[in-house]
Amino acid sequence: MSPQRPSGRLGVGIVGAGHVGPVLGAALAAAGHAIVGISAVSERSRDRADAILPGAPILPVHEIVERSELVLLAVPDDQLEALVSGLAATGAWQAGQLVVHTSPVHGLSVLDPARNAGAIPLAIHPALQFTGTTIDLVRLRDSYCAVTAPGPVLPIGQALVVEMGAEPVIVDDADRPRYAEAVETATTFSAAIVSQSVGILRDLGMPEPGRVIAPLVRSAMDRALGVADTSVGPGTIELASFDDDGPL
């Protein structure tokens, strides 16, 4: 059975104008949802918001939450818990409001302060290395998003992912730490190996070493993923790519 779609157009507020938030906001806007506002503190993040979501109001966080039917929390992992609990302390969360975080590390418990106020918690992590540019909108169409949600609202999370153009994959709340470990392993390992290889070629005096090894890295990764897909066992999470949110 295909997942149910969210009913009608939602007013979406985005907390965090880093590499992830504006891109997912633009994907939701392209699906017909309305962007009611985005928070952006630094000049760089404001520029990014203006470039990817032109015309979207830049608002304080509490005002975004107040106006939104869906609040997208795209902030660094170590800031998420304090943000959610701080907003709860001010009475900002609203009953029936969808609250979505994009962290690979956290499951649903980090959203408990919002849930206790009647909000609906969802964790949706796009398995993608974001650049914070519109090119991510194209790459999102070939990506997967890990969806964690209470059973009754899991179809909503899946539908939101489909609307953004990606493919939903369900990760149980209890499995979120292992999922995060897989994400961290893939991104850290691949970045370290590529940096080492580029450094060796640079020491040899080779111009543009990154461009030289790019086809090799891509073809090697494709082969490795192909081998991994044929040897997946019970209980293994299949992913096509992984995400490092990067600086927000």
C-alpha cells in the first residue's frame, strides 16, 4: 500500500539555514507547500536562504514555530536537544503540529518536549552529502531518506520524503544509533581516503589531483556498493549514499 500524502498544503517553517534546511525547504515548496519563514543568523546563512528560497521571510525561531504547521529543524546534532527543550519551556510548540528533525544521530526521544505539548514527532535524515546549493535538489531525486516516526504517522513521513523527490527507507527508533554509525563510517572513511590520495598525487607535482582521481573514486564506489548490495544479510540497512550535514 502506498503511503498517504499529507492533507493539503502545509505551512512549513525552517529552523536552520545551513546546507540542509533551505534545500529541503525548496523541495517541499516545489511540491506545493508554503514556506512561512526560515531562521538565519549569519550573513552567509542569510545569503544561502535568499539564493535557494528567494522571497522566504527570515524570522526569529519562535515566530517560525508559531506560524508553522510543519517545523523543520535542520540544526547541528549537538544543538537539537537544547533547541527543542528551550522552545518547550516558552510554550512555543502547538498541538497537531508536525515537528521534523534531520539529524542521523537522534531518534524520536529528542522531540519529547514537543511531543508532550501535542506536536507530532518525525525524524527524516536525507542520506546525501549536501553542498548547500540548488544542485542538491537534483541529487535529492536519486537519494534515500531514513524515516523514523510513531507507527500511526509513519505514512506522513514517507509521503513527505516522496514529495521532496527522494525514496523513503524506514529505520526503527531503536536502530537509529547503528544507522548513525553507518553514516559516520562512510563519510569519515571516504573523506580520509580521498584526502590521502590527493595528497600523494600533489606531492608528485601532479596538477589538479582531485580531478585526476575523481573518475576512479566514483567507479570504485559504484563497484563497492554493487558488491555490498549483493551481500546484504538480514537486519542490514541498505543505503545508496550518506549525509554529513556540514556547518550550518
